[in-house]
Amino acid sequence: MKKNQKPNRETSRKKRKKEAISGFSTLNQVAGVSKPRVHHSSLPVEEPKVIKEPFPECAYCSEPIESIAESFMIDDGRYVHFDCAVKSIREAEHVPYDRIVSYIGSGNFGIIEKGEDGSLSIIKTIPFENSDRVKSMKAFVEGCKV
């Protein structure tokens, strides 16, 4: 600004605004959250293991099982496709087509009915694999990993 010149109102407002802006620029700063830090480990990184598929034959349909992790072991130690297991349960239990056969975990299937309000309820639980077969199946799949 020149010696005898009056300060322009706009420039003095801008100056005050710039001076007034000091503080937090992000909500994380307001909340007191520290900046994320990159951590580098000195531990060696192992390559992920991949399942080497054995392609056993399905005991029900005689087709090869392409994904051993998606199959079940039956009583005689042979394997069956997931879909073949569902089909055999549907036929053995005479499940009507308005009900669903679904895997509910731990080697068990369930017959499920949909209520009028849209809720699902398990009508019957069908054990397909016992806990010993589930454990041996998991061990077999782990043994197939290379």
C-alpha cells in the first residue's frame, strides 16, 4: 500500500479472513484421530496355498468332482457333489417343491419352509455327515493344498 493511500475495505477483509483461518482442516483432526501409519513387517510372507484337485468320482452320478472343497463324504468314504447330496435328500425325504432343502452347516441339511409373512423356518434337520467325517474331509482338503 502506498504511503497516503487509505486501505481498501475488501483487501483488509480478505487479510482478516486468512488470519482467522487457522485450526483444523479435517474432522479427524477435530476428533483427535492420529494419521494412519504404514507398518512394515520383517516377517517373511508365505505364498498362499492352492488346492491340487484330486478329481474323485461322485458316488451318486459317477461324474468327476471338480471342487473337492464343495463336496461331501458319505458313509463308505466316497465323495458326492453338493447338488447330488441335495437331490438325494429331496428324493429320500419326499420334500414337496414348495419347501427348500438347504445346507445349514456342520454336515447338516435342513428342510425349510417359507411362511406367509416371508419368514423362514426349519421344519426338519437332516444329518448328512457326522463330525468325524467333517473333520476327516477338512484334513483331506488341507492335505490337497500345495
